[in-house]
Amino acid sequence: MEVYRWEERKFGKLEPLRFGAERDFEDLLEQDPRLVLGEPLCVISRQPPLSTSKQKIDLLALDRQGNSVIIELKRGRPSRTAIAQILEYAAGVAQLVYIDLERLTYRWFQQQGKEFTSLAALHSEFFEYSIGDIPKSAFNQKQRLVLVSEGVDARVLEVAEYMRSLNIDITYISYFSYHAPDEILVATETVLGGNVLKEKQQAYRETAQRFMTQELFMEMLAANKELLKVASEFFGYATSCGATVRPRIAKLRMTIGGFWWLDTYPSKRATHFRVDVHGDFTPLHIVECRANLPNVTVKNFGISFNIATSEQLEYAVEVFERIRNTILGN
């Protein structure tokens, strides 16, 4: 499929975008999964472990009614094993009750350093209804399966159509992605068994999917004047260090001496901004950080934490300086 964009006085052909790994597209769908079903979905976990499978679901979400939505993403055309895989996931998810889903969600939020109170509170806030309107017993009464792949495999479509005839709620979506200046365009087609049920081609533009700029970063924090001041001090510090700030999808990356140093991205509610620090941290360093900074999470690249006040930034600078000196000293 070829896609063109009107550029001043002529059509410019957009080049196909091939995500480097399934995880890259998964990152985008995690932030806004409306692309798969055309409706709001509340993501509650990513790569959650299931006792019934050695593999892990790409994304697990809830719809407005509290039904589970199992999203399996395949880069390139899927094989027939993808159908068996997503059915295995559905069998595992079907065994979960409300408290099991809540534990998965809590664990995922904890890994990201996000605040979490309860699954009911998260769901009611996301879909804007009063807690209690949907009873806990109503959650996960139904499992909706979504297979997303780059292109279409005829054999997979045939199996998917048969599953639909057995009243299994499975949707098969083919997507194509393209590069445009500072944005990603995705065209999707929902297909079953060779018959196109629904076609939707759209320029999928969401702030979370655009390349973050410093201006956009500050704009997202504009509702909190105190935090805006802290963010300005943070960028001022980075500038004084000679850091290079590079736009990336949904975040900014800062490098020192050509090496990754920090990633940062703003809170959607303008309550804080989060910083990922690249480097080696001893257990003692991590304990000290947890005593002085909120929501510290250990990552495979280093640590991640929130900054909301000048005092937190002041301590964070000590962490930044240690890593910066280590990078520049190598």
C-alpha cells in the first residue's frame, strides 16, 4: 500500500516504516491502544506472566465493561502458531478473577514507578464513572482476542474466521506504518477469513506518539507552575553540562560525550516528570535514592524515578553528576 502526503504543491510519497522490533510498536500501543479496536482501552499489564503459558501476552487491557482484551502483536505476517498462542493466553486469562487482575496491574505499575490504588479506581477513572457502578464480579467475564500483524496471512484468516463462527471474540488486524515529519502514520484494516469487515485508514496522531520536543514537554506541564519551574531548572542544569537533547517518541534523550545519559518524559497530569538514568548503581546507591526520591525503580539500564520538587531535583543532580563523571571519565 502506497501513501502520499500533500506537501505544498505536490504529492510526496511516504516511506514505509519498519519497526525494528515488535517491542517498538508495542511501546506505542501501550500508550494508546485505540488503534486496535477503535475504542478506548485501559492497559493494565504488559508481558504479564501466566501460569498456563511459558510465553507472555504483549498487552493486556480492559474495555469499558471490564472485559479483558488480549493483544498479540506480530511484526511481519504471523504463522498459524500465533492463533494457538493467543488461544493459550485466553485460556490463562479466563482463569483470573478480579484480585488476580489487580495483582498483575499493581506489579506492572510498580515496575514503572507509577502510583496505584486499586483496579476498580483505575478503571473508573479511565472510563469516567463512579467506583462501584461496575461490580468487581463483572470484571473479566469475557475475553476479547486481538491479533495485530504487518500484512495478512490467508491461513491465519481462515482459522480466525472459523473461531468467530464458534462465537470466539477474535479480531485480526493488518497494519502498515509510514514515516512523516515528526510523526508516525499507521493505516489499519480489520479483516476476517479473506472478507474485509471493516476498513479504516487513518493518520494516527497522538501526542504520546509524536517525537517529544522540549517545547511540548514544557507545554504538558504548564498547568503546574511550580513543576514548570523545576523542569526549567532541570533543563538549565543539562544545558550547563553541555548535554545534547534529542527528541524521541514520547520522551527526550540526553547524551554526554556521545553516550546515553538520561531519558525524561512528563506526567500527563502535570504532577511530576520522570527521569531514567543510565549507569551502574550499587545496592547502597539504590537504597540512598529510595530514601530521597519518589517511585525509584531499578531497570536493566540503571534506575528510574520521579521529580516533582526543587528539593528532589537538588538530590537528583547529585545522582546525575556521579553518572556524568563516570561517563566522561571513561
